[in-house]
Amino acid sequence: MSGAPHDTRSGKSTFTTQRYAGFAKGMNNILADVELPADQLRNAVNVDVLDSGKLRRRAGKTQIASGRAHSLWSNGSLALVFHAGALKQINPSLSLTTLADNLADRPISYTEAGLDVYWSNGSDYGRISGGANQPWGVEVPTVAPALVASSGGALPAGSYQGAVTFVTATGEESAASNVGATDVTAGTLTITVPQPTEPQVTGIRLYLTAPNGELFCAIVEVAVGVLTYAVVGLPVYGRELKTQFMARMIPCDIIAHWRGHIFGASGNTLWHTEPYAFGLMRPAANYHQFPTDIRLVVPVTTGIYVVCDKTYWMGHQSHVTGGMGVQTVGVHEVAPYSAALRSSCSIPDSPDMMWFTDRGLVLARENGKLELLQIDNVFPGAYNNGAVFIREKDSIRQVVASVQNPHTGSELAAQDWMEAEIVRSARS
């Protein structure tokens, strides 16, 4: 119910009343306040707008831990947060369990791959497996094995090259070391074995070429602590070395899993791991570069959205080569606008994704198509940081976006709303 002066010519104020049925069309910050229709409102703070158009006060909050916290994430069964210099699990009782400490105070990105959850903040990184934090990948030998020839054996004469890798108890193998080499006249070849520093390494795999050969094949796996290994005759050659010229995956600012690869954004470069080998990458090949620093990496069924200065789509394209159909991954601009950093979220029971742009929330379809959801009524402007999630509570389902650090951008929003928001932000 509202009241408004009707006629003051007699010296007395009279009022008429008007009943508002609710704000079924929600918020509008584009029209001036005098132009707003009765079923829209300028702003709504700490209230929910129900489907009926009625307003409901939002519930309050309860502190479960003091100290600086950020980077909240959950997949429905596991909840993680950065709190007081550590990565912690939030238990059903709302208590916190430390998984990794002494971390840099930087935003953490998470992604699921297989049964594990991988995390990275651009400086530190790891893998949550079986309820515990584990290293991401395996350390790479920092020195080449030394090959020393001597007499007294039956190894055929020739030039030999050797390399080593580190192996864990689960069979995960590191990238290969640099190569050691020597010439042998008929005799013995003694290999000095580099040693690991990570306790997860349980074995050291030695690779050797045939005399005057170039293909590296495994000859033996020795335990950690074995410092030398003597080859006194022609060895039995096993599996080919697959990790030569690879490297351990690096910590990145934003990570995402798509089709057997983990993608990681660092600056304007998007790296990716080898297929189903999430600890390994090829530095000379496994990357794409973009015009500016990457703000979002959002995988969907058929491709990946990458947002930096604009919004790009990395997806499969079909074309014909030599009479045969071929699929390649291309990079294409799909929208001229950027997004708030790390503001993407999944939608329950849907393959689509959502994030916050300077034109409001956007719905990202699995075919590389975008739909701006608020553009007709709301223009929030550009923000540097953001978080978006789907809230389901008390019979309503809503998208909640929290943003900070506004950029100078379009003046499409009504000035009275912008001034009010600046005042409210200054007081919060």
C-alpha cells in the first residue's frame, strides 16, 4: 500500500492509495526511478523476490570460524575452503579439517578429474584423493644419469644413451631426465642413478638405447637409495620411454577438466596436460595463447569457453581433408565482452554453465552459444572479481552473484542506482 498527495489547493493534503501486487518482474536499474512500472523495483538488498512478486527477507548468517577465508568450493559431497593460510575441508558438523598448510594467500581454483579433486592457486597445487592431500604429478629428475664405461663385461661396443624417470607406488611416472651418453668398448656400463626428494617416489626407472641406437627402452627399475647400476651384458629391453620432452604440470591460476585433460590458465596462456596423465604436459606443444590475461575457463560438453578481453570458444570443427572428415579444435570469438574473474558456476541437472559479465549474468550453452539473462532490465557494469552460485532454499531457486572492485564502464545503468550502490559499497 502506498500514499501520494492528490490535491493541496485547499491548503489540506489529501491522499490516494494504490495497492501494489508485487514486483513480479524483479529489479530494473536501466529506467530512471520515475519511469519504473509498478511491478519492478530499483534495487533489492537482503531480500528474495518470489515468483509471486512478493519480497521475503533473507536469512541471517552464522560464523563458523574466525580469520581470513576465501575460495569456497563444493561438489555436493566434498566442501573445501582456504582459511588462515591453509586448504581445509568443511565437515558436515561445520568443523574444519586442514588438508594442506603454509599456502600462499591467493584464490584457489578447483576441478574434478576421475575420483580426485585437483586444486591450484598459481603458486601451490595438489590433489585431494581418498580424503587427503597428495602431490599433483611426480617430481622430475633434475640431473641426467652419468654413464661410465669400463672393461670386464660383455656389453657390446657402441654409443649408448641413458635417461631415468621417477615412479610412485601407484605406477604414476614422471617426465624423463636429461640424457647421459658415453661410448663403450666391449665391457661394462655403470649408470649413476639420480635420487628423488619426494617421499611418494618408490622407484627409479632406467632407460637405455641399443648400441648406436636412438630409441630409449626400459632396462630395470631400482629402489630409491640405489646409487649405481651396472650393465655387464646386453640387457633385456622393455617398454619404450613415453615421457621424454615432457614436464610436470605447473601450478595455474584457473584450472578445469575437459575430456581427459586438465586445462590451466596462467597469465594469457592456457596450458593442458597429456590425455589422462594429469601430472604431465608438453611445454612445446600443450598450450594456447590469448590476447590478455585469462579470467575464466569454462568447459561444457562440446568445448571450452575462455574469457579474457572478450569471450572465446574452443570447440571441435568438422571439415573435409583429402575426401575424409576431420575434426580439429579451433578458437573463435563468440562475444565482445569480458567477465568477472572466476565467476563461473555449474547449473544442477543441466549441461549449461553461468557466469557474471559487465552485462549481467550469462547462460552458456553446450554448443558455444551465449544468452544474456538480465540485459533488458539490469546493467550492473564491469567488476573485477566475482562468485556465482545456484541457491535452492525455502521453495525458491535463484542465481546469486557476489562481485567486487567495479571497473569504469558503460553508463547505461540509471545514475540514481549507481550512486546508491556506491554509497552502500562504501558502508559495507
